[in-house]
Amino acid sequence: MKYDKNTTGAKSGNDMENDTRFGGANANRRHQGGSTLKQICPHCGAVATTRTTRTITPLFRELRFQCTNVEGDDVCGHTFVAALTIERTIVPSARPNPRINLPIAQPRTNRTALASPAG
Ligand SMILES: [Zn+2]
């Protein structure tokens, strides 16, 4: 949920320094980290953010969301639970868990993207 700059172990490879060379104002919007999911509140349409998550099985989690519309005259405050199910594999794990049995997604026709050289 919360992450600060001193957290080590982030593997994204992108440091968030005030570097706006690529993307300008949009650069910040792409950096939402991996742990904050957003949903649209079904009642008022505002953004709702995850408060807690609960792992039920390795393939199923419950996410508790809270609507961010909690101030002003038009307060919503809806809190709700959503379900997150892992449904299929796109790229197989290099360390597969034998207990996890997921169907493989149909490959797209454009598979060359995987092999494109960097640079
Ligand atoms: Zn709402």
C-alpha cells in the first residue's frame, strides 16, 4: 500500500527522481507501483483505492476498496470488497509451483515482440 523512497528491493529499475525528460507531466502517472490498485466506485464514479487485501488461496484474493470521495458536500464513502482471481498464464514461470495449475492463454499472432532486441 505505502511505499517510500528508501524502500530497497524495488526491481522495476526505474528510480523516481524528478526526471521528466521522457513524458513530461505524464511521466508521473505511469508510476503507480505494484501495490496500489484502483477501481471506480460503482456508486459515485470516483476513484476507489485498496485498503487491505486478503489472500484466500494463491490464486484468489479479496481486495477491500474505499472510495476516495470522502470530503465535501457530495460525500460517498463507499467501502466494498472485490475479488481478484488469477485465471491464466501468459508467460510461464521459470520456477513453476507444481501445485499451481493454470491454463495457458492463447498466444497472440504477433509473437515476435518477445524476441525484439533491446536497442
Ligand atoms: Zn463513491
